[in-house]
Amino acid sequence: MNKIDIGKNLLNSFEETTLEAKIIFQKIFITLFESEVGLFAHRNISINSNTQIVSKNKDPLNENIKHIMTTNPTSESSTYKFGKSHSKNKGYIFEIGQITLYIMLDVNKNGLYSEKITEDEEGYENKNIVVISLTELNKTQKEVPIFYYYKDLLFNLTKNKYVPHIERVNGENVSAFSEKDIQDNNLPKIKSSDKLIKFYGFPKSSICKITYKTNKIKDIDLYCNYRIVI
């Protein structure tokens, strides 16, 4: 089965509000909205767990974040439904406070979100927008900060003990390099498409301090390095 067919089957699962769709939706919501460790928490965006999820499709979801994250999904449960996807662009739009979440068959079908973001307005680095593709992203799509393949949001990579701790720092705090190195962007580089950089939503030209968790004792950094986002 090719990538598009896999995506279409998943979209059909959402339209029918199957157990598979509910489980996927819940895992994505936990990754995005879990307090302290979720994607938006790492971006310092505070969302109340009682915030209502407003569906922009014909059939309203009519639930809040807490219910989606904590209620065990079952095939019999009919407390919410996704309904039909947008007929033209095949996807869903959810407004959650200041967050806009898109779940789409293919991010190339960009009519769903083109009104809200354009490259000229740097909308592709908007930390309040997440566009999730049910079809695997190609190399070019992976470079777009707001585009995610759904499988990458089924788990929180920052919880993995082998994934380093990362934070954004000011240039004056980077003692390992000279001012000229910083001004000339002469630091070691890390791509904006890196999964950890995308998770935190660090924009290009950010300087990041990366500390390896296995080298931390009582919150003392034993080994760290710096990277500039390109």
C-alpha cells in the first residue's frame, strides 16, 4: 500500500470516528497539551485544560482538552465525532484557544490554512499553528516548521532519556565562543527541521544550548554544547 492510500485510510477512519482515529487523536493531544512537558508547554504557551475544542467542520467536536486527554477511548463511545472532512481539501480544522490545529490528508492541499499563514508573513514559523499530515512528509515538507507527520506526534520525544535537554539562550551567555563567532553565525549548526528544534518551535538564527541528560547530576551540567539554528 502506497503512502497516499495509507493516508486516505486514516482520513476515512477519522470521518467514521473509529477507535483507531480516537486513539490517534488522544495521543496527539497528550503530546501537544500535556502540562509541563507537552509541545505547547515547551513553547511557553499556556492552555487551560478546560479550553473547549472548536471544530471548523460541519459536525462540532464539542469537547475540551482534558476530556480528550483523560477519557479512555472505546469503539462504543459516541461522546464526540469528527464528521466529514472538508470535501475540497480533505482535512479538519480545530481552534483551541489561541491554537489552530489542522489534521489533513496531505499538506500540499494548503487551501485549508492559506488564509491564516503565508511565507511573506512568516506564518510558517507561527508557534500557535500545527499542521498534521496523515500522509508521510517529503524532504521539502519536513523543512517547514509547522508541518508534522502524525506519527511524530504519537509520542513525546522529550520524555526519552536519551534525548538531550535543549534551551534557547542569548548570545552573551555562550562563553565557549567569541563575540565575533556569534555575530558571524560561526557556531556549530543545527537544522530547523531537526525534530527537537521543531518540537520547541525555535526560529532560525536561535542559539541553543544542548545538554545531554545522561551527563546531568543534580541539575549540574557536565557536558553541553551550543548550536545555531539554520
